[in-house]
Amino acid sequence: MQTLQVDLGERSYPILIGEQLIDRGELLACHIRGKQVAIVTNDTVAPLYLERLSNSLAGFQVTPIVLPDGEAHKNWQTLQLIFDALLAARHDRNTTIIALGGGVIGDMAGFAAASYQRGVDFIQVPTTLLSQVDSSVGGKTGINHPLGKNMIGAFYQPQAVLIDTSTLATLPSRELSAGLAEVIKYGLICDEPFLGWLEDNIDRLRALDQGALTEAIRRSCDAKAKVVGADEREAGIRATLNLGHTFGHAIETHQGYGAWLHGEAVSAGTVMALEMSNRLGWISTLERDRAVHLLSRAGLPVVPPAGMSSEDFLKHMAVDKKVLNGQLRLVLLKRLGEAVVTGDFPREVLEATLNVNYDALTQ
């Protein structure tokens, strides 16, 4: 088992990475204050891991809360099901909520923990690659709104993140690729040598090689932990973690939540950010194409949805969380391994980026 630390002073917490960790209840018990535990999961993950996690928490009063699976259910109605179950089982302020699942479950369980009785403890047990390398770390919680993704939520840090890499054995290949989009992101924004490592190991990752997966997860979590420790509430450098996300969130919102997986939309959005960085003269065409090729090798889409116009993108991007004082800001690359958040770009460059024939560009 490997251990990393998210350094936030009194609210610091560990990230534990290893195989078969779900069965080691002692790793969680030391982070649970009371006797009540609520495990929030979904109807896909529950048959696989709920019983094992519950059994590892012998001695605690465990309430399972099984939600419908999918981004389409990341809303107020589903969130209410968590509160209903907590209240029905009379959970008090010493309860601990455990999120067992992917990014949707982690975001909703964390938001419920931030809100229930004005805040109870929670622990992340992510079971998808995307949630293991990104959404489980850093305390972003929330739900979607019909007008915008993740627009309602809170910054609320977990007590611990327990990453059982063996859960990836049951992950569909499409979901694995979606997670690789976030892994590749770290190489692009802050760790160019990692980008080279990924180019050498992408086939091992897609084949679920445990050594390669553990290394990719460790390096991704280490990068994110450092960024979160420096900028917990996204006032500065943390926003660079959103490379491709402004374009990607527009795709998710326009297509309908769940039609494109988050990582798939981020991949296509990252290609658009790469293209815009190239048009601004910050990265070369060869650098752009290098990154696009890696995303494609990861099994990810590198072309936005057919029929989605520049007007569609601009409408949805106008409600992005990085919009300040009415000005759209984007995460772009000064070079491979160095990202910036900027609103200082000519409007015509953005419009040209939105109107590119990406089918031709990515051939």
C-alpha cells in the first residue's frame, strides 16, 4: 500500500492506494468517529462491492443507500434520497458517510455530507479510474443543474480517500478510457515527463496492468494533492486542473448528462484547448498532434459532437464556473506541462477554434 497526503493543515487527510483495500476495515475505522456509517453507492457498484465493504466494517451500524447509476441522476431528486435514508435511520452528527462508487456517487455523497445536519464526516472509496485520479481528491462536491454541470455544491474535504486498484478489474473499457482522459491531463498541465511515461505505458494501462495502474494513480493523485494543498478553493492554480473542462462541460450539458461520459467530453474539450493554444502560438502543431494522438490511443473521442455549433458551445460556456464578471476564462497550454487560466485572448481565435473541422484535424 502507498500513502499520499493532502496537506490542508488541521483538515489534512491521507490517500491510500493498493489492492484489496476494501476488505481492510481497519484502514477506515480510524477515520470514523461514531458508530453510525452510511454507505452511499449505486445499483451497478452495490452488487460488486457493497457487501464486502459492509463486512469489513463489523461493529459499526451500517446503513446502505443505493442510488440509480449515471450522470443523469446527479440532481436534487437523487440527493434527497440520501437525506431520506439518513433521517429514516436516525443518523446523528457523529455519522460518517462513505462514498462507494465513481465520480457521481462521490460528488453527491460529499455534498450530502456537507449539508446533513450542517456537516458530517465522509470518506471516499472510489471505484472508477476517473474518480480515483481526480474527483475523489480535493473536496469538490455537488450536483448538476439543467443549465450547467456541477453548478450547485460545496468545497468539503473527506477524512480519507481509500483507492482499491483491484476494483478496476470490473470497470468497463469505456469507463477506463474516460478515466485516462484525466490521467493524461496531469501530464499536459504540470508534468511533461509523465506525458512521456504515459506514451510508453498507455497499452499496459488499457490492459489493466496493476503495476502501471498503480503508478499512474499515484502520480495523478500526487499532482492533484499538491495543487489542492496550494489552492483549496480554486482561487488560482487549482483552476488549471480544468483543462478541457469548459468545452467538455458544454458538450455534456448540450448532449444531455450521461450521453457522453465526463472523461469523453473532457478529451474532446482538451483537443479544442490544444487547438486554441496552437492558434495563439503557444504550442506547436507537433505538440498539439502529440497530445491528440495519446488521447486517441487511450480510446477517447478527439472530435466534438457532430452538429454542435459554435453558438451551442458559447451558450453553455457562458455559465461555466470560471466566468468572472461576465468574462469567459479558459485553461490553455503555454507549453506541454504548463497550463494557464486566462481570459486574455482575441474573440476571433475562440470562434475559429469552435469552427474547426476536427474530423480533418485529427486524421
